[in-house]
Amino acid sequence: MRGVVAAAAPLFGLAFVIALFALDADVRPYFLSWRNCVLIGSQTAVVAVGALGMTMIIVSGGIDLSVGSAVALSSVVCATCLLHGASALASIALAMLAGTLVGIANGVAIGYLRMVPFIVTLGMMGIARGCAKWLAGNQTVNPPSNAVAALMSTLARDAGALAIPTGVWLAIALAVLIGVVMTRSVFGRHVYAIGSNEAAARLSGIRVPRVKLWIYALAGLLFGFAGVLQFARLTQGDPTVAIGLELDVIAAVVLGGASLSGGTGSVLGAMIGALIMAVLRNGSNQMGWPNYVQDIMIGAVIILAVGIDRLRQRSER
């Protein structure tokens, strides 16, 4: 029974946030409209894809603070490639490769050199951001009209579900894929085992360094694709974009029921957590609340979620 309540908690949280903004009679007509739902979906996509990678990392007992910088670097790589005449597919592939390389560097340092994830990824945050600024020449990169930008177009092409941007559908497909990997594969079981008890996982024959390398490399690949979606939303590569995105991504995973101590978390919970974050920001904007109020509110939500997780752990002992 306790497990069912824990699994349903993110849904209750999402319902509460939606109801909170829907109560305002002035905001409700547009807030609950299909157009705004599509907009929320497009706003969720970047955080959701980032949360997929972060779910694997947090479940394994790690953390990654370089998400925002990896997204910025990948978006600049994508824009730069398009600017120099590369095809859309090649630009996307190179952007995802950039994110993967950031993840591999993190994975080698954390898995094989046994460095602290917080320190490693904090350093990588600065390195990736600096590389993005260097590549972009400290300015935005504005390529000509391209097919990549169409991924996040919110213009309705037809009635109904066809108005949802392609990037949102790709994010959903990735969520299904990662969900299957985490729950149905040997790799997924190893990720949970390492997060639950790394020493026991090592003694049971799991090659912990190699698994950690794969975790951070796959997460980097997903961060790279999040960068592609970020570029598609802005239609330009901006080296200063996604500052603080790591907070939204980590908050989404924690709100989805993951424990920062590792061993607990799910893809579905992380996706619901990403939706909660998007609804909070969207509703706050419509209510006319300033940015600093949003930041305070999201910070409080993170602390509350971590506090609830600690209480849950104590009750299970």
C-alpha cells in the first residue's frame, strides 16, 4: 500500500498544481486551453529529456550539475554546424556527440578515478560552458532557416494531437525507451543495484566503473538531444542559455519520487516531475508573478521534496 501511495504522489502533486492555477477565474480560460497545453508540452520537452538522463544518474547514487552547460554547448554545436552548411541530421548527431563527450569525461572521472560526482560535474559545468562561449565567439549563433527548428514549432499543422510539436513526441518516445531499459534490462538492474548498495553490487560481480561510465555517457547523449530541442525552441545557439537548468532537471527527478541517496526513482515519475515544473512556471507567468517569486517557489519545492524523501526513508527503517 505504501508503495502505491509513493508511486501516485507525483500525480497528486501535478493535480494540485493544476488546480492551484485553475482556481483563478481570470487565468483559467487560457490556462486550461488546448493551445496552452501544447505550449506547456513544448516547455516541458527540454527538462523532460534532461530528466531522463538525470534519473539514471540519481538512481545510481550520483549527481550531475553540468546539465545546463552541456545543453548550451550542444545547442551551439548544432547551430554552428547548420551555419556552416551541415545537414539537419549531421548537426543533430554532432550536437548529441558533444553531450556524450561531456558525459564520458564525467563517467571516467567518477567511475574509474573514483572522484566525487558533485565536484567533477561542478568543474565540468564551467568547462562545457566555456567551450560553448569559445565556439560561439561569445555571441549567439544564428543559422538560416532549417529543418531542426521545426522540431519545436508550436504552430498547429492540423486539428487535435497533430498540433503537438515533433520534439515533444520524440521526448515521449525516448521516455518509453529509457523506461524499458531501466525496468527490463540487465543494465537497468545494475543501475538500481549500484544506487542501493555500491559495495554489495561490486562484490556481486557488477563492474561498477564501467556501468557508471555508461550511465554518464548515455545521460550525456540525452543532454545533447535536450540541447538540440533547446536550439529548436530558440532557433539560435546561445552559449548563455540554460543557466540554472540543472535545478529544474534535478527538481523534476526528485519530485518524481527519486531519492538523492540512490536506489529509488522511475522514468514515469521524472516525466510527471518535469510537467510539474513546467506547469509551475507557465501558471506563474500567467498569474503575473515575477521571476524571483518563481525561483523562490521552485527552491522551496526542491527542499520540500527532499524533506519528504528523508521522512520516507526514516519511516522505512
